[in-house]
Amino acid sequence: MRISELSEASGVPVATLKYYLREGLLPPGESLGATRADYSEDHLRRVRLVRALVDAGVSVAEARRVTEALDDPPRSRHDLLGRAQYALPAPHAATPVSDEVTGLLADLGWVVGPDSPALHSLSGAIAAARSAGVPLPTDALTGYARASEAVAAVDVSNVPTDDLASALHRVVAGTVLVDPVLAALRRLAQEHVSSRG
Amino acid sequence: MRISELSEASGVPVATLKYYLREGLLPPGESLGATRADYSEDHLRRVRLVRALVDAGVSVAEARRVTEALDDPPRSRHDLLGRAQYALPAPHAATPVSDEVTGLLADLGWVVGPDSPALHSLSGAIAAARSAGVPLPTDALTGYARASEAVAAVDVSNVPTDDLASALHRVVAGTVLVDPVLAALRRLAQEHVSSRG
DNA sequence: GCACTGTGGATAGTGTCGCTCCCCATGCGG
DNA sequence: CCGCATGGGGAGCGACACTATCCACAGTGC
């Protein structure tokens, strides 16, 4: 399809698609000469992913990192999560990993890589919440962690097993784009739980 | 304390504090004449909250709505969650509430207000994820919802019961600032669960 | 009394970001 | 051969969160 059709199909203006091409968020179409290129369904999927990421608050620079990671699929299932971890935008600015966090993981019995970016994000997010007057005691953190295990169990059970490239896509897109779903569910659950209590 | 001391204590430049004062994010200090005002510990807490919100990606306009809500505390415990819901920044742009969402809540047995902003956010967040190729089947959504109940149970058990104003502060600050904590925990839990499976 | 520093108040400027507009040369379709 | 969409690229725009500068003046130290 031509760029105008890609624009129509995705709802993204042509000028913005050109911008994404320049920024490397969208791979070039197959060139059919100097003034014509062909875009595939893959391009359409990519555009939709980029829009969803950007609308979810991911910066263009981070979205480029994410899409670059998707273009270089993992060799094995073992690579999958590690590669996804490093490709994902951090949920909070990184800080040094606190002793509290390492102790929490030990208590939970969680086995994670010692350099996982999420460890730094978690330390920073906890510190930020505390600095704003949210005490976040240990038992609250462990409660959140247990609930996160249930979330993660749903996550991994929905990862396709046949194709590593689509598995990586699912993990990365799912992690980023389901976060707001969980946030909305949490607010609704608060309302439900508090009206019941 | 004077504005320079407030700046030093919070780590926020004086020029930025003046900006927050202009924008209504920070109430004026008690005036001690034309060129002097006194700022209290409440102001310091407010500055730290505003910084945490802004650092978490909340816009200044939304942060003003949040802080205005905090300045007008609820009359009763019954008001608390409702007021917090409307004061909180939405986790995703609002869309019309989908039939799927109303059906999901019915299946879950959740009782929530029919105009809760989180319903609109949830519908929009689900649609955004789907458009990016995350299928999000019903059983996944119910799984996420059950886990969100556990999160919400921790949330409400940590709300102070003595003072309605501080309860509202805790709910609002906790909801926004714990979201990134949960996101980081989710990533770590994914790594743990997938390495175990 | 007097210089000096810090303050409240206000306006204008800065840097970043995500587009968006415009221009050009080209080459396919009619 | 003409019109027009395309690929390519530079420059501009609007929003946003500050940040810099200026001003008049009130305390403070001397």
C-alpha cells in the first residue's frame, strides 16, 4: 500500500508518518523507485503500536528503543524476558537499588537478574511515594507484590508459544499498554472494596 | 519559614516555587507584610506532593485539580472515594463506556458508580491495547480484575481512619504514586514467574 | 540614617517535544 | 506531456514546565 493508504488505514496523518520514518520508528517501505514505496500489513501494525505507545505517554525516543528491540527478535525463549526488560520504558526514573528492595525480593522468594532495570525503577518509585507522604510499609509492599504475581501469571499465560518474534511483541506491548488497564481496574476495585467494607 | 528556606528544604528552586504559587499549585504563605510571608510544614508537604506528581508525569493543570480537591476535604467517609475518583488524573484518555466493560463489572459483582471516571479510562485503555495487537481476552481481564481487588484491599487497609483530610491525601497520593511501584513489581514478577515456569 | 539583601509580584524568555507545514525533484498514470 | 502523489528534508509551531530578569520595597546589620 502507499503512504496515503497507510495514513488512511491507521488514522495517522501522512506528515506524521514521514516524521516517524525520519525518526526510525517506522521502517522504510519497500522502494519501488525514487518516488514510490510499498508498505505492508507489518507497517500498519507498527504504526498502530507506535501510536498506542505515544498515546500512553512513552516518548518518541523510548518508542524507538522499543521498536528497535522488536526488530531484533530473541534467539530463544530464555532471551525473551531479559530482552523485553531492557527494551521496556522504565515506569520510574532509576535510582540505586535500595537494601529494602533486595530484602523484599528475598522475603518473597523472587529470583530475578541482579541488574534488572525494574529493580532501579522500583527503588525510585518507592522513594518518590514516601517523599510525598505515602508511608508504604513492608506489609503493604508484600501485599502489592503478591497481587503482582497474579498479574504476571496472567501475563505469561497469554504469551504466544509458537513464534518468538510475536511473543516479544506481545510481552512488550502488553506490559506497557496493560499498565493503564490495571490502573483503571485498581481505581474501580478501590471503589468496590470500600463500598463493601 | 521563608521562601528560600522552603526552597532549600524541598530542593525546588525559588523561581519554580513562585511559578507554583502563580499556578495555584501552592497556597500563598501567611503574609507578614508586603515583602515577607511565612510558609509552614503544610507548604513543605504540598511542595513535595506536587513534585512527586509532576515527576510521575502528571501535568501541572492536573496537579492543580488534585491539590484543589485536597484543600476541600470530604464531609464524610462516604464522600472520600467519590471525591478522590474525580480528583485523580485519569490513567488513560476517556472514551464512551463499552458494553464489554459494563458486562465485566457485572460478572465480577463489582458495585461502582455509573459515572465513575475510571470506567471511561478502562474502556479507552482496553481499546488502545487491542488496537496495538494485545488481544486481552475476557479471562485475562477477569484475572487482572481479581488481582486488582487484592491491590485495592491493601490500599483501603492503609487509609488512616482518624482524619478525613489526611485520608483523602493518602488515597489521592497513594493511588497516583503507587501506580509506578505496581508497574515495577509487575515487571519483576514477570521475570520471576517466567523463570519458574 | 543607610547600604544591602531577600521578598512578592510580574513579564518575558528558554529548551524540549511531538508534530505540522512547506518546498523541491522525481516519476508514474492518464 | 501534464498533473499530481510521493520521498525526502528543513524549518516553523504550539504546548509545556520551567527559568531569568526586573522592579519596588521592607527588614537587617552597621
